[in-house]
Amino acid sequence: MGEGIIAGRADAADTAIPAPLAALEEGGVSPAAIRICLVGGARMFEMDPGSPLNLGERNVEAIREVLRQRGLWVHAEDVGCVSRTVTLHVGSGRITVRSGAGEERELSRDVGPR
């Protein structure tokens, strides 16, 4: 991977989350102004929710822990269970999530303005 916001290893919460947060802060964004929406963590196979093989759930918890350590929190989320498609509308900042069943909701509505 070349130069950019995320360069190097970014395949786990403890390595993927710090780089974009640092880039925001270096760009003058106050941590208090950061609005976090967490999407993902689907359970791809049928198993007990607490199973160590449930990587989606473990990833979501790891991200929450990294954010907590930095004094940040999740403002809105759509995590676990099902597959989904997330769309960030760059011009407006809207975030929509469509479930595998085709239901769509605007996740950014849950965040509200800062």
C-alpha cells in the first residue's frame, strides 16, 4: 500500500483505526467533532454468538475498545447478524445501510448534527 491516510498494516482494529483518527487530528479536526458510525460485524456462519470463531462480533468489540481507549464513542451503529451494504454519500454526509433482505435505513439520522 502506498502513501496516504492509511499506509502499512491496517487489517485489525488496533492497526486500522489509529491512522485515520491521527490524520483527522493532524488536519485540525477536534476529537469532540468526530461522529462515528459503526457498520459490519456480520455473522457469516451459524454459531453461538459468544463463540471465539465469531470474528464479526470480536472485530466490533475490538473497535469499540480502541475507540474507548481514545475517549471516543459510537454515535450510531448497525452491527452483527446479517450481511449489509453501507453507502456514504460524500456530498451530504448521509450514511445509508441496506440489509441483505433489502431493507434500507439512514444511519446518519441517528447521529445528528454536532
